[in-house]
Amino acid sequence: MRAVIVFIVAVFIINSISLSKKYNNALGLAEAGKYNEAISAFESLGDHKDSEEKIYEVKYKKAEALLQEGNKAAAAVAFGKVADY
């Protein structure tokens, strides 16, 4: 029985570390301006930490970047996807 408990705890710890690494990777992608990749990475994390909030933040940053690039039509569409942010 003790071995089972130790195993379950180990699996939980490994899973937590893996999710944290994926989360940090998603943050790095967003900071590097790889918005689509960052959005996908955060989506794959489900409800880990504030991943859902980060998805909206990255979508907003993407829209801002499009606007700064002068791509007004694409920016308008992107801002429309985060209208509630």
C-alpha cells in the first residue's frame, strides 16, 4: 500500500513539473512574438495556473502587433476575437 501511495505522489510531482515547463515555454513563445504557437501551448495546458487568461493576453498582444505592422484589417479581426478582454 505504501508503495502505491509513493507512486501516486511521484506521478503527481512529475506531472506538475511537466506542466510548469510547458507553461514557461508558452510564456517564452509569447515574449518572442510567436503568438500562434503561444496560444496553442496555453490551450494545451487547459486550466493550469492562469493559462486561459494568458490565451486572451496573447491574442491581444497579437492584435496589437498586427496593428503596429500596419495590418489594420487583420488587427481588427484579431481585436474582435478578444472583445471581452
